[in-house]
Amino acid sequence: MRKGTHRLNVRPANFVMDNTMPEISFVKAALPKAGAVVVLMAEEGEPSALHVALDAASSGAVARGLETAGFKGSKGQSATIWAPAPGITKLVAVGMGPAAALTPDSAEAVGGATYPLISGEKDVLLAADGIEMPVALRVALGVKLRSYRFDLYRTTQKPDDLPKLAHLAVSLAEPTAARAAYAPFRAVAEGVFMSRDLVSEPPNVLHPVEMAERCRGLETLGVTVEILGLKEMKKLGFGALLGVAMGSAIEPRMVVMKWNGSKKKTEKPICFIGKGVTFDTGGIS
């Protein structure tokens, strides 16, 4: 797994996959010397300082290219200018739609739409110095979520078919504050990827025993995991569950996971109660 991709360790020991999801970092707004650049623009919005600097470095080629492409910053609109300045492989302008209608969810969608436009580049700078930090964070999250792939069982894939994007640097005025503010979104992405990994596995792989071991991987995050096997469940009288499990060659498991959050006794706890089933007879009787 590539360093910095932030994937939860809930996979079996023999799990091997080329992780192609980019690392997200936050940097001070400055004109890059190499790589690709993404600029975000709202309809009738003013270009950011970095956008203006890049246009100056290109002797006006950026402004002319966007005008020729008819780029207005409309939602879903994009335009690409190749090699606009020395060292810059390409500039991708992405429209965000009317500024007044911009929401965190729509910003995340913009990030998702941006990823395919830059997935062929190794290093990309996202110029977010002209938009508010909460919006920039959701754009970054959208890029991250869209980058997900599950290639474990693909056998005909060629190296050229894989995305090349390894690093997305988001440039804004206060990168230190952005790093701290992005931490919850990083955790969200980890959880989403973990869920996608689980639902992407076939049932002959992710049977009750394997699912229990994946859950055990959450112990590294502080989750208390208790796994009940066949003997324990018989002793506790789980007749209905064991009856269903008789239809499978794989033994059943019950996993009890506990997360004790705040230690303040004055706060009321929040409890989530549910079940997850990896095998069911489906009413075959």
C-alpha cells in the first residue's frame, strides 16, 4: 500500500492490491514549478490570485484558452489547457456553478467530477485560495472518494490502465488550519473505503469467519471487539442463528464491537444497535 493513502487495516494478511488513491495534503498558495494545476471557478466569479499568477506566467495563454473554450464556470463545465507555462503539464479549469448555490455537498460532487480529469497526472495542485476553506475541504474529499478502486481480482489490467495520480496538494491561505479541519473527512474516507472493500468481496471470501477477522482489525482504532464462535453461541442458546448457520459449510460467528466515546459521565451515551449477516438461507425451506 502506498504511503499516505490512509486505508484501514481490515484486510487479510495475504491481501495485495496496488493502491492507486492519491495522498491529500495542504500547502501555502504558490505557483508550482511542475505538474498539473486545477483551478476552481464559480459562475461570474473572480479568478484566484494563483490563477492570475499562472495566467501571467503563461503570457495570457490561460485566459485566452479559457475564453476560446467558452468556459464560464458553469456547474459541470471544464476546460483543459495543455502546457500553459514552463514545467506545468496542463491546467484544468472546473466550474462550480453559481456561487450562491454552492453547498458542501455540491462541492464534494465537484471534487468527484474533477478526479477523472486529473487521474492521469502524478502530481496535481488544486488552487483553492479563492474559495472558502470548508468548500475546499469537501472538494478534496470528493476527489479522494472518487479515486476508489477495487482491483484485487482483476487479472487482465495493464499498468497503463491504472490511474497515475499519487498526490493532490490543495493550496490555500491557511494550510495548517486546513490540515486539522480535514482530519474528520479523512476518517470519513477511511470508513467509506472500508465499507466498499467489504461489499466488493464475493461471499465465498467474506464468509462469517473472515468477516469476524476483518472486524478484529478495528481494534487498532480503539474498538473493543469480541468474537463468539460456535461453542460460545451454543452455550448462550443462539438456536435460531445456529439453525440458519447449519446451511453453510462455514462456521458462524457473532461479533460484538464496542466503542466507548466520551469519558464524561455527565454526557448521555449514544448507542447504535444493528446486525450484519454474511450468510442466510434465503427461505430455502
